[in-house]
Amino acid sequence: MRVFRTFDELSASVGEVLGSSSWLLVDQARVDAFAECTGDHQWIHVDVARSEAGPFGGTIAHGFLTLSLIPALQAEVFVLETPGPKLNYGVNKLRFPAPLLVGRRVRDTCTLLEVTELPAGRQVVVRHVVEIEGEGKPALVADAVALLLNV
């Protein structure tokens, strides 16, 4: 795991693949819990019997569930111990290239794309590629933006 304690350490690593998380199983219980939290009970996510005859041959995880896994997966790859608060700012690019079938495992590979100096601190852009074990296309590609504020 990479640990960044200063803005200079972070800036020096722009362009680097920071590493990959371990594999995480996305099971039906997780998908069902996400459906409860978000109110998205579309049958392709929660109706196992109906989904078996559907376009994917089984239930699939919500795209936004996959996105919501990034903080936990990223924490295995790198940590920001820079001074000051850290805020999610947005996502510059977000795509879901392949459906994530329930019961499959995923992992996140993080690449540091940009560190931009701002009056309030730094803006950091990290590309997350959440691959599906054994699949050619990832479940998610996202360029996540964070603000690291000065103390």
C-alpha cells in the first residue's frame, strides 16, 4: 500500500499505477442491501429467478453499487495522510463497460492522473478501473476527483 504524507510526494507520483486492491466478492446480499438503501429494485438486480431468463443469465450489480465500492477498494491501494480535510469533488469520466454478474469478484486498479495546485490545497484525479475476475472488460472506469484542503 502506498502512503502519501505530503503534497510533494503525491505530485511526484503523477502518471503512476499505484496498485490493485484484493478481490472482493459481490454477492446477492450486498446487491439487495444496496437496492434497499437506494430504492432501486429493478428486477435485473434483485429478482434471481426472473434474471436467469433475462439478458445476462442472472442478476447484475447496480452500476452505482460498483462505484460505491471504490472507497473500500482504494483504501487497500493507497492512503492520503496529507494534512487537512479530504473531500470528494466529483467524477470527470464514469463508464460501466460490462455488466457485473452477482457472485463474481472485482478489484480496483488505481492510477494517479493529476495533481493540480489550488489556492485551497490540491485537486487530485485518480483513475479507477474495477475489473471483473476472468472478464475482458471492466465493470467500471472512473476518473474520480478529490480536493485535499490546506490546514
